[in-house]
Amino acid sequence: LVNTTIAPRIADYGLVLPEFYIENVSLPEEVEKVLDKRTSVGIAGDLNKYMQFNAAEGMTVPGSAMGAAMGAGMGAGMGMNMAQNMGPWGSTGAAAPPPPPTAGRVWHLAENGATKGPFSDAELAAMISNGAVGRDSQVWTAGQDGWKAAAETDLAKVFAMTPPPPPKP
């Protein structure tokens, strides 16, 4: 194909070209780089993978912007870690939360051989003030040795605030 195109032109000079071989086609360096990139895109398949490939390639080159940013980030992280380990001036941990408020005691009441409850301190105080629970009523709460009369427990102070029943006529 090349020989048939070139032969008539060089015949004007009295030359004959019996054989013609092309051994090497050199391209400018920029063209070679573009062709290499195009081949890489073909190998990668889609553009997202190609972009990931380029980012990974850039990170391996220390002088590139990506490599420099990665190095700076790693250096900053290491420096902050060293500073926290060496001195008390780093950020302090969060203060411990206060303990949860203590829940009031839970009381149980024994009436006619049956257990009623549980009742809170406030509920039992209301029952004492309306006369449903008397000084001799049997009560129990956790930590107490068996059933006791209400007046013999911490409920005695509630009885002190409640006036006694009026005398019978």
C-alpha cells in the first residue's frame, strides 16, 4: 500500500523502491502519555474505577498534590497523638455523669393475712393520713428484719406529723 503510493513519486528521480519496511513509529511524549491513559481507561472499564485508579496512583507519588496532602494529614495526626500522650494540656475527658436519683423505698402492707403493695413512701404517707394504715399495721420493706408495726419503722416520723384520732365520746 505504501509502496504503490511512493513508487510513482520517486520514479521521477530515477529511483526504484523494491521493498519498504516500517520498523518504528515514534510519537511525541505527550501523545504516548495520552495513549497510555486511554489504555488504562480501557482496562479499568468504567470512569469511576479509572478515577479511583488515578487517585491511588497519585497517592503513591510523594511529590504530587495528593501524596503531599496525605503526608501532611498523617503528620498532623501523629503530632496530635504525641501531644496528647505527653502532656495534660490536651482535651480532658467528659466529666462523669451524676448518679441517678435514688428511688424511694417500696413498702408492702399485710392486712387480714394477705399482702398488698408495693406502695411508695408517698402512697403510704397518704394512707396513714387518711387512716387506712395505723400505727400497729404490719409493714415490710427491703432490708428490714421481717414484718413490723408501722410505728416501729421509719414510718414513725409520718405518724408524728399526723394528729392522733380524736378521743371517743
